[in-house]
Amino acid sequence: MTLINNTIIDGMAFMLPLLIMAIGGIFSERSGITNLAVEGLSGMGAFTGALAAYIMTTCLGISSGPAYYLSFLFAALGGMLLGLLHAFLCIDGKANQVICGVVINILAQSVTIFLVKTINREIFGKPSDKIDLGVSARYTVPGLSKIPVLGAFFTKIYPFEVMIIILTLIASYVLYKSRFGMHLRACGDNPHAVDAAGLDVAGIRRRAVMISGALSGIGGMAFAYSISAKFSASYFVGYGYLAIAALIFGNWTILPTLRACVIFGFARSAGYQIVQKLGYPSSYQDLIMILPYVLTLVLLIFWSGKNRSPRALGEIYDKAKR
Amino acid sequence: MDNEYILEMLHITKRFPGIVANDDVTIQVKKGEIYALLGENGAGKSTLMSILYGMYEPDEGEIRVRGQKVEIGSPSQAAGLSIGMVHQHFTLVTDFTIAENIVLGNEPMTKFGFLPAVDLKKANQQIRELSQKYGLEVDPTAVVGEIGVSVQQRVEILKMLYREAEILIFDEPTAFLTPQEIDSLLNIIRNLRDSGKTIILITHKLDEVKRVADRCAVLRRGKLIDVRNVADMDTREIASLMVGSEISLELDKQPMNPGAVVLDVRDLTVANSEGIEMVKDVSFQIRAGEILAIAGVSGNGQTEIADAIAGLLPVRSGDILLGGESITGLSIRERAQKGISYIPEDRHNVGLILDYDLEDNLGLRRYYREPFTKNGNLQENVFREYADKLIDKYDIRSSSGAETIVRSMSGGNQQKAIVAREIEEGNPLIIFVQPTRGLDIGAMQRIHKSILHERDRGCAVLLISLELDEVMELADTIAVIYNGRIGKTAPADTFTKQEVGAYMMGVGGQQNAEGKERERNE
């Protein structure tokens, strides 16, 4: 019983940050801009969020509750700013979007690690390569959590889980119901049609990539709280790429991407729980960590054929060329 | 009101590096007329309309709309002056529905809870009403990527009407349509005029002008040559105005002098790449010095016959004999070496390598043989000499000769390059598929002359064309294909155009045209 409960609790905590990063990727890619930078954007978000949280709690004396929520705001800002760089290079600089995304990943990783060390040494006067976060509060809903099995969904919830569910709903509305979402999706299929309708392709795409950065940053901050309660070089383990895999399996649409994230999240947490239950040594736990990636490879074989990427994805838009 | 011009473009001059695209061109269009801009490719028609639509700025001259001088700096400004344009290449979002495409940028809104949201129900309703009003039937909820070219074109027209455009520009609207679709489009254009819209029709097809236009401006090499009332215009005269020299519309066709059977197709059955049988039990023979034309509505299996003979598609059953020898099991290169030249329908993807230069494209049939290759090394000078020879012989025009990247060449010259490469092999069999599609009258004539010349030198020619006029003009023997089967094969002079048309529709209406259309769309 605890095995299933723990699988659900851990699975949700892993799956939801992955989902919000993937949704960010969907926004960027449905507007026509390839976004391999999800890893770097989320890392930058986690860094700025963690730094903000640390400063707020230790220097400004803000209590950890409000600091927790504010840190997500800063994470979104950090991700958005780096996203703006991606947008600038891809849209205004007409750079190759794949290379640009990879470069941003490398850049984010090295810059954040450098900054963590420098800030720790110069400002806080301690040699350290990480920023510690307080342990996140977790809530259990009274009553609902007592329901067998399903109760696990209401047990030991991170506040960010609720936040991400709300953001997912808002993102779905924006992408599929709002005027902006319609324009965004049109940009990813045929930017010339958007241009002919008198709309600003570059502006729409820039906003889409910034949204992508903000959502990645929030996802990154959530991982920083849930997985290690700190920000350090060990943050960069490739969950950003996993989010990209999820959105591709989800055919660039939100609901199927949720399904892919559920599979990734629960496969990982179930494997982890089973290894623990059987009492295998920790090396087996490391093996479980690769489960989502192995699953990605397997799913690639079965799902790839049916998927269709946005038609104008990755193409540099040139008004004059038709 | 009679003399009131809704649109005037006065003394427009537009220069591009090295070329004057429009040279002091003046056109004056009356409200409620169909005004045709006629000229060969490159005559400056599209440039003139791009200026009107705000995509280019003229170097000199002024534009007046409803008597007011205007500056048009962008397509949205043009739309603001109620000018709309249907481009040759559609700008549609393929994964949106028809209604979503039409309302894009001007969406009706509703509330989703307390949030603003696009009102697709209302959009569908609006499009349905609009399409009924102008007789342009479409299903607003159909996804654009899944509908045919002619319906996509209707969507483009509806896009203009939704934005309440009064001046509608059509840029070569019939280039990709079948004869039936052209008929229905011309009807639509007439209806639009009758409901008070002003129409500018860019075209190089004389008969379309004759059929719908009220007045016609002829452009040649950037200059306005003349403006005529279509009712009292003489086709031959207009054609020569357009081309710039006296041309004969009739081809000088000698009587056929047939020799031995070159191509013998026996009970051929071919499936397309999706495994659907497109050609069923087809048999025909072509003799040396004979042009056999396969006539039919697009999608009835004619392309698959050509692909099967050339080796691009596998044969499911039956046999193909070239000079009495079976070639059914041979590879594409082996067939070419046995003597088949092929001018394919899709010149961009099958006929040419667009990003290679002209000399490499002209050498594609020979590059692996001596003297083009020696000891495994390509001999650049041989390519160059060969290309220069062909460029001269076949009058292939381009900006920098043998080194021109083929993508930058005009459609007519691209086709001339393919024809040159294939004819130069001197093969006993040449297959032409849609050889003049999208070409202007001058380029078309040169291709027709080449076809007749090959036949007169004793070559067997298989001509596959959707243009009935082309078939009637060139063929010695006509085979009509319908639904993958050849219904009738007979000497060309025993057919009238109407009879061929009837066979093309499946003889005596066993299946009507609409049924065919539906079948094709599936």
C-alpha cells in the first residue's frame, strides 16, 4: 500500500515540473521556434529563484513562506530573460535555432555555476558551490487524503504542484481559446498567412519564447526544491531534454504531453520504490534514474511515426521569400 | 459614374538591380469590371500588382483609389483600402479549419467564463453565410491541409471577401487547376463582378481573358503595350502584342510517317506509393515517328503510367517492351541507357536539382560516363563545354550562364533545360508529362516545336497532358484514360475535342463528374 502511495506522491512531484517545462516548449515550438534550450532556461530559472530565495531569507529576513512563492516569480523572470536571448538570436538574428538552443544550454550551465561560486565567495564570504534552499513545506489535505489509493494525490503535496496545475489550465486556455494562442499556432504552421492577415509574426514569436522561458524557469525551481533542496551543478541532469521528449510524444499538444509526463513520472517513481522495497544497494537506484531515458528510447520507436511537428518549425522567417 | 475609375496607377516605374520591371505603366480600372493584365512571364504584371498591394514601393508614379492619391506601404494598408489579393502560392495555415483561416486577424470574440475567447461557432456561421452569398461553397469546419487546391483557392477568395475587399486581384489563378476547376473559378469571378466587385486578373492565358475579362491591358518587358476592350479584340493580334513578334498560333505539323513499334505496353497494372492500383490492365503501342497522347482528368493514373515506364514506380503486373525487349525488371538507369528520355511532371523535385547549377543539371544523364568522369573524377571542363553547347542550342536563358543556380531561373527556362538534357540523348522514346504546365505562350511554343521535331526525326513520343488543346494539337494517336483504364485509343483526327472530353469523364456519364471528384479526393 505504501508502495503505491509513495509512487503516486513522488510521481506527481516529478511529473508536474516536467509538464510545465514541456508546456513552455510547446508554446515556443507551436509558434515556429525550435526550443532545445529548455534545460538551460530551467537551470537559469532555478538559479535566479534559488538566489532570490536565499537573499530574501538570510539577508532581508523575509519568512520562508512568502520567500518560497516569490522565488518562483524570480525563477520565471530568470528563465524569461534567457528566453529573450534565445528569441533575439533566432528571430532578429535569424540564427540556426538548434545550435542556438544547444549553446544556451551550455551557456546557462557554465554561467550559473560560475555565478554561484563567485557570489558565495565575494558576497557571502564562504567557499561553496551551491545555494541551499530551505526544505519546502508539504501539505496533506485532511479527509481527502484518507481515501484509499486516490488519497495519495492529496498527501504530502508541494505547494508548487498546485501552482503548476493552475498554470497548466491557464496555458491551455491561452493556447487553444485566446486570440493570441490562435495567432501563435498559426505562426508555427504558416507565418506568411499571419503576415498577410496584418499581424506581427516576430512579436508573436518573441512573446511565445518568453513564455517558454518563464514556464521552464518555474519548472526548474520546482525541481530545485523537490529533488535536492539546493541549486548546484548537479541540477543539470537533462530533465529539460526529457520535457522536450514529452512534448514531441505529445505531438505538440498539451493533453497528450500530460500523458507522456505521467508515464515518465510514474515509471521513475515506481522503479525507485520497488528497488527500495526489495532492499537492493544504491547502485540499483542509480539504474532506476535512467529509466525515463530508456523509456524515451523505447517510446521513440512506437510513437515517432504518427507525430507531425509544426510545419514552419525551425524555419527562419523571411518576409520576402515565398 | 460611367467614367469614374475606382483605381488608377499612373506612370508607375519600378527598377530592380539590372532590370526595369515596370516602365511608365498607367492603368485605369473602372468599378465593377474585370480588368485583365496580360503578358508573358517576366512582363512585369506581378510587380505592378505587388506595388498595388503594398509589397513594393514604386520608384515613380502615383496610385489613386476612388480618386484619392494614396501611399500603400504594406498589405494591411492595402486591405484598409479594401484591396485584396489571391497570390499564386496560397498563404494558408494547413492545420487550421477553413473558418479559422478566414477570420485570422479579425476573429469574432466571445467569453470563455470571464475570459475573452475566439468565437469559432460564430466564425463558422459567418463563413457559411458569406460562402452562400457569393456561391463559393465550402465547409467552414474542414481542415485546410485536407482539402484540394481549388477549395483552398476559394478559401483565399473568401478571406478577401471577409475583409470586405472591393478590388480583388487574382495572380495567375488557374495555374494549378484542372479544366473543370478553371470553369468553375471563372464563373465565380463573373459572379463577383456581378455583385459589384472590381476584379484585376493577372494571366498569360489568352482564352481566359477572352472568356471573362471586360478590358485587357497587355504588358511586355515592363511596358504597357495597349489596352483593349475584350469584346472587339482579335486573339491573334493580342498574342503578337504580348510576345512582341508575329507568331503563328498554329503549329506546322507534318503528316505522320510511322516506323516500327518502339514501345509496347502490355496489360500494365501499377499501384502508387500507398498501394492503391492507379493503372489497371493498360495496353498500348507507340511507333517510331508517332506521338501518342494520353488524355484524361488529373489523377486518373496517367502519371503512374509514365513513372512505371521510366522505372520510378514498380510494375504490379504486365510487361513493358522497348524495341521488342522487356525492360520491366530493369533499373531506372538501365532503362535510360536502353533509350528512354523522361520529362517528368514535377520539374522541381524530379526533373532538376534546384540548388545545383545549370551545368550540373544538364550533365545529370551523363555525369558517370566518360568523358564526364575520368578515373572516378568529374571533369569540370567537359561539363562546362557540354552545358554551353546546350544553352546555345536550346536557347536556355539565365543570369550567369552555366553557373546559374537552377532555383533562380524562370519556370520556362528550367523546363527548357530539362527538355534539352533529355532530347540531347537522342533516344528512341521520349516521355513528356505536362510539358508546358505553367509556361507562357512563347516557352510553350518552343516546347511544342521540340516535341514535333523529335517525332519527325523518328522518335516515339508519349505525351501526357491535362491540357486538351495541347493533346488535340500535337497527338497523332489519342488514348483516353479514365479511372486507371484506357477507354478508347484512336487516331487523333477521328476525335473531336468534345468526344475526347466525354471519354475523359468516363463515357456517356456512367459516373458524373462530381462522383469522380469525390473519388479523387479520397
